[in-house]
Amino acid sequence: MQAIAFYLFYPLLWFISKLPARLTYLLSDFAFLIIYYLIGYRKKVIISNLKVAFPEKTDIELKELCKKTTQHFCDSFIEVIMSMSMSHKEMLNRFEYTNLELIHQFRAQNRPIVVMFGHQASYEWTMCLDGLVDYKIIAVYKPLANKYFNKLIVDIRQKFNSTMITMREASNSISNSLIKGEMAMYGLVADQSPARYRAQHFTTFFNKTSAVFMGSEKLAKAHDTAVVYLAVEKVKRGYYQATFQTITEHAAQTKDWEITDTFFDLLEKQIRKQPEYYLWSHKRWKATPSNIKRKPVLSPRVQL
């Protein structure tokens, strides 16, 4: 069944990827009408998350934000399809890195880098960094259930010579790369919300205790990498700017939780500027220190 679904849809995806951008975004508009008004995709989850993050907003404001974030979700999906046929030059015309000199400075010092970013604006088109810096790009991803579509997504993300590794492989693969002394940038979408059975570590995100993964910090500290945050902003529809911000030059010299807490502070600040471009459609606060099976480990700033 997986193969049938893939081979039925792949020609359509390929055809869409060849369309001019203005037509592609018209398809996104049509998909939005279906998903938001007919299906009502995850409206309750989005509104619930937004109420936690922005308790000061009215129901009307929250509904408008829900509508805008669903529209952006449709655009993001369409932009993945666009990536199938998009050249490196075309993507760079739409996705601009504003301060690559920061990365060049770390490279001159022979420093590997852990890059942390969130599900904000465009995280798919970050792959166009390949060729702009003298680093091997290694990115962590969560596999799709359908192995055929998963291969398609991996192939798209690796088309400019990135190396993709799964979350399960990440710790050993990145550790081995660092031990070998590879000059690499390790990209991790670090705002994933762990399921209750995996949750153990908690910090504060939008003034609420939030379960988080600590893998980025642990890897960076174990191998004393530099750590940077990548802030991606949406300039207008289909156009983005990405700016690197140093979290630490030497992770091994930081205190426990310093890297993780700084990341979530920077991410929250970014989201507050453009809340409609964050991925609100997944349950952010499903795990709490009181409903998990493991003994919780809390950031010093958590107040229970």
C-alpha cells in the first residue's frame, strides 16, 4: 500500500514542482480552504497552544492567528514540493543568509558547530546553506512512516550535498563525526516536544513548564563545539531571511541548562515577533513533571 500511494502521488508532486511559483501558491490557497474550513485540521490543538502562549489575546485574535498559521502550514508543505525542482540559485533567491561571516570565523578557528533552530518560518529551505560555507552539513530528521515518501524527502533535503541522519542515529553518528575531527555543522531542530513516555527534562517556554530534549546541549558539551542559533524570519510569502546568533563559542565551558535555556529564550523571542509562522499544530505541553514515568529533571528556572 505504501508503494501504491507513493507512485500514485509522485507524478502529481513532480508536476506541481515544475509550476511557476505564483500558480503553486494558488494551490496552497486552495489547500488552505479545504484544510481550514472543511477539514478543520487540528484547530483545537492550535487554539489550545496559542491560548497558553498568548493568554492576553482575545478569542477573535486567537482565531485569526489560527487561520494564519494554517495558511503558513500549507505554504510550507507546498515549498517542500517546490524544492523537488528548485535549483540552488533559485532557492538562494528566496532564502537569504544574512551573516555568514560568523560561520566563516568559526571555520577559521577549526571549530565544529551545533546549529539549533525551531519550527519557525522555513526550516526546510535551510538546506541551501550547502556550498556557502566550508563545512560538511549534517542534519537530523524524524523519518516518515511511509518509507517511499521518506526517501523522497531525504533525497530532496540532500540534493545540495547535505547528509541526513535520523534522530535514532544522531547521538552515535554525530559523536563519531566529532571524534574523527570532521569540520561539520550539525543541524538540529531542537524544539521537538517529547512524548510522555520519553519526557524527563523540563524548562520554561512561554512561561509554562515544558518538556524538552537535551540532546543538542549534551552533544555540544561532550565535544566542546561552538553552538549557534539560527533565526529564520519570513520577509514575505515565499521569501525568508536567516541570521546566526552565537549561543556559546565553547560549549564545555557552559553550565548545565545554559545552552538549552538560551535556545528557548531566543526561539520564544522570535516566535513573539511572528507567531503566525510557528508550527502550533502539535501538542506542545502534553507532558508535565507530574504525569511522566521517569524522575523529572528541571531547569533552575522552573518554578513548580
